[in-house]
Amino acid sequence: MQIGVPKEVKNNEYRVGLTPDSVQVLSSLNHQVFVQSGAGLEIGFTDEVYQSSGAQIIHSPAEVFELSELIIKVKEPTENEFQFLRPGLTVFTYLHLAGDAQKAKMLLETGVTGIAYETVTADDGSLPLLAPMSAIAGQLSMVVGCYHLLKPNKGRGTLISSLDPRIVTVIGAGVAGTEAIRKAVANQAQVKIIDLSQSRLDELRAEFGQDGIEYILSTPDLIRSAASVSDIVIGSVYVIGKEAPKVLCKDVLKDMTAGSVLVDISIDQGGCFETSKPTTHDDPTFIEDGVLHYCVTNMPGAVPLTATNTLNQATLPFIKELANKGIIEALNQNTHLKNGLNIQDGQIIHPAIKEALES
């Protein structure tokens, strides 16, 4: 199969779809891999390294797309890339279609087949291609939350540590939320964990214990109460294929202390705070009602080398299957991979995506 790896074009996005090691694996299976020049340069994957791994270096993004049957990306295609998409081409990447209905419609009009990392499943019901980036985003949420609490960064001026006990609230205890909790506990914060599932809260209690941690079954009033006393509130709510529910309303901000920080990990799916709007690594925050919001849509892009290596460990088996069997046969034979199929021939295939966009 002819496989293309274009350079990512999103703001401050230095991840790349395939590492040189992954290219070498695919090349050894007699697949042709076309890598856009400079695609991995910022994380030390030079064109020469890719060439020695078996890739052909292509200078034009248009040519990468034109030569390929399967495109491997990290982030969803941008509007500038839509011109390169066509029927018969498959893109395997994060799509997050429910987060932007207008762009989803434009993507459908290209006729491209879109397989989304975030809806590929596993036997245990987990999302194996979303999990690694969720874990990174969860850990980063505490890093950026603490950084933006600093007074020079327009924050409240507090340090999350044992020196002056502060409160961190985490709403949504999936993969990202659990990593955020782990970081907050390591920083010796007082942690409020809020989730809709009592069984999940019980699992976390067994892991983290009772000392300095509250386990709260989610209600709007309890979210408001927790946010009002928190220095950092991390939102990590995810519903497969759908826009994230708004769990923190705008009027809650009036109860929060000026300079406290909201970190919305769910922003790729539209955000789980009512006041969230997408931001970039160049301009990551904004302030509303005195509360600083961090809503960067590609948080793991801040650690692109770690993120690329981790993502490839998860995606490569699926990429091999698509390449070795062909797209249609691979989708027909692997239910979990087929669950990743979001769009095809101008139609929305995934039922949750269809419901979200049609509503």
C-alpha cells in the first residue's frame, strides 16, 4: 500500500503520524511510505533518518496526498488540507468531528474515508488510541494549571504543594482525569474527584485512599460548590463520538476566586465548560469573570516527541492491518477498527457521530 505522512499544520503541532521506526516496519512489509520533508524535524526525525528507514521524501503536501492511498496524521485535516482530500483516499487520525459541525460537513463533502483514532475500541470497551494522548493531556493539565496560577501569568499566585494546602477539582475520572488526579496527589493538593459513576469513584478510593481526597458523585450543585473553593478545576469529560457535555455553567464563575484556573481537556470535543473556547499554544489562555481558562486543542503537542512515540506504539498494529489487508478487508475483519470508521463516501458512518451532528 502507498502510505503518506504529511507535515502537521496545526498551531505548534510538531507530532508526526509515523516515527522512523514505524516507517521501517511498514517498509519491511513492502509498503511504500511517503513522508513530507521536515515532517518530523522539530523532534529530531530528519529527512535523512526517514530515508534510511525506507521512506521516500516528498516536498509538497499536495503530492504526499496525491501519491497515497492511506494518510497517517495526528490531528484532524485543516481547511487548507481539504483541497487534497478525495474519494478513495483514507485518512487515519484524530478527527473529533462532534466538536465542530461546520468543519465536519466540509470534510464530508470531500468524499474522503475518515477513520478516527478516538473511536477505535478494544475488547474491554476501552479506547486504545485515545488513551495514550488522554494520559499525556491529564498529566499536562496539572503542569499548565500550576504554571498559570503564578501571578506573572495572571493567576491567583498560589503554589500547589504541602507548604500551603490548595484544592484541585477534577471533573471526569477517565484516563485523562485519573492522570490529573495522580499528578495532583503527587503535588500534595487537596483533591476533589467528581464523576457520574459511583463504581468508578470506589475504584479510585481503593487506589488513592481517603487522605486529602474527596470522592463526589456528580451533580450541578456539588460541581459549583467544589469549583468555588478550588485553585484549579480540570475538566476531562468524554462521551464517545459526541460533543462533550457542559458540566460547569457560566454562572459558576461568579462563585470562583479571581485568578483560579480552568483547564478544559475536553476542548477537542467542544469543551466541557460553558465558557470554553479553543485556544492555541501561542495564545493558550483567556480570562472570563476573573477566571483564567486554558483550552488548547492539542495539549499533547507540547511534548511532541513523547506523544509521537507513545501514539505510534498504539497505532502501528492497526496501521499494519489496514496496509496488509487493504482498507475494506481490514474494516470488515476487525470490529474494533471498524468502530473507528466515522465517514465514508460523503456519509456519516459512526452512529454516535451521526446523532451528534444531526442534532
